[in-house]
Amino acid sequence: MSKRKSFVLRIDPALFKQIEKWAEDEFRSVNGQLEWIINKSLKDHKRLPKQKGKQDKA
């Protein structure tokens, strides 16, 4: 299992409620949904390191 970093996140209750609903709609935990949102944002903005052994097909 991969190592995970824990941290405290303060978030507006209304925003949390929306993320919670979205996570429920996609059968994820709130933590999993936040991780997915962050990962997607990093990928969309080309901020993720390139994976070894995979070539871009652009």
C-alpha cells in the first residue's frame, strides 16, 4: 500500500456539504473525492510529473 500524507483541512461547511454530495453521487468517500479533484486539477494544468515508461499520444 502506498504511503499517504495526513493533514488538517479547514473548509467552509457549505462547500464541504457540496463535496460530500458529489462524493456520494460517485460512490467515493469525501477524502477520495478531494484527492480525485486535486489530482484532476494537477493533471489538467500539467503539474503532475511524467510517469516513466509511458509515452504521450498527442
